[in-house]
Amino acid sequence: MSRLRAPAVARRTESKDVSPRHREVLIVALDLIAEKGFAGASLRELARRVGVSQPSLYTYFNTKEELIEQIISVIGTELLFGHPPETFPQTLQEIPKFAADLVQRLYREPTYVKFLQFLFNTAPEHPRARDAARKLYGESARAATAFVMSPYVHSGAISADDAEDLVGMITNAIALMLIEHRLLYRATEVPKNVQRYIRFVVRVAEGFVRSPGKAGSATLLQNRSKR
């Protein structure tokens, strides 16, 4: 498989064309809302932190709802797709570790952890935030997954549904554990038991890749029983 670049969907949805100053406003707003919540984050405080008058903020957005939508579509897309790997896996067997490494790299980024806190502070109560988050983690992430997995789907090595579910299982299983430790426990290092868990998730996925379906689970169990 030849060297691949970032999926076209990531480039198309990377962000609106925002100026450096506009992006600075969004980053400061992200920090503020992550810290104080939607209701507690006043535009007056945002203007003070950015160093502009409050009316100047309306150059970039009309309402706070539009502001949070911009943060998700611009900063969220940058975080998820702005720094793609230089190379992609050469074989299907490399996909599990590749996906696991991407998730871990993402959660080592402090801004991403703040972004998740921002989402938890806004999405539950604001439909526009929910819709933007669903588009980011649903449509865009699925398209990126389809891009990475397309060579293996086209070759018949794995079905399109299994390809999507395989990557989804790996990323969600690891992400949920890292959310617990990074957001709830404020841990800066990944504990040994979590590292062990991540290796287990990768082995489960590798077992499926070797023998898709029930045979994959059986292969994994057989391998574990021999240890």
C-alpha cells in the first residue's frame, strides 16, 4: 500500500477560513468555557482576556451559541484532523496499534482535554453544540475512518461495516478509559493498569483482524490460554 496523506474530508472540514486573531478568540473562549461552564463564561470576561472591547467580539460571532459552534467546527477539527500521521499502515494487521497510538497521542494534548471539558459543559444543554459535535465525531470521523480503511475494504480483506466497527471499538474503548483518567482524575500520566488495558484492546482487535468474526475471538482466547 502506498504512502497515504490526510483524508480529503479532514482538509475540507478543517475549519472555516479564520484569521489568527479570530482563532485566538476561539482558543481563549474554549479555555474560559471549559473553566467556568457556558453560563459562567461571560463575554465581558472573554473580552478582558482577549484584550479587546466587548462589542469587538461581535466581529467574529453574533451569539454565544454561534461561538461554541465555531469552537467545535474550527478548533475541534484542528485537534482531530489538523496533524495527521506522516504515513499510514501498510497492512490491515497494523491498524489496531495505529488506531490506539492515534487516540493516545490525542489525549496527551492538553488542549484536547480542555476541548472535551468544553463539550461536556455545553453539548448537554445546547442543541447547536450537540449537532456540531455529532458532525465532528460522527460524519467527519467516519469519513476519515473510511479513507484509512478503504484499501482493505476494496481488497476484500474486511467488510466496510467491520472496518468501521473495528476502528470504532478501538478508539471508543481506549478513549473512554482516558476520559476517566484525564478529566475525572486529572491524571497527567497513564497508569500501568491503563497501559495494560490498552495493550489488551489492541490484542483483541488484532485477533479479529487475523480471523474476522468468531474465529478471531477464538484465536485470541487460544493464544491467551497458552501463556
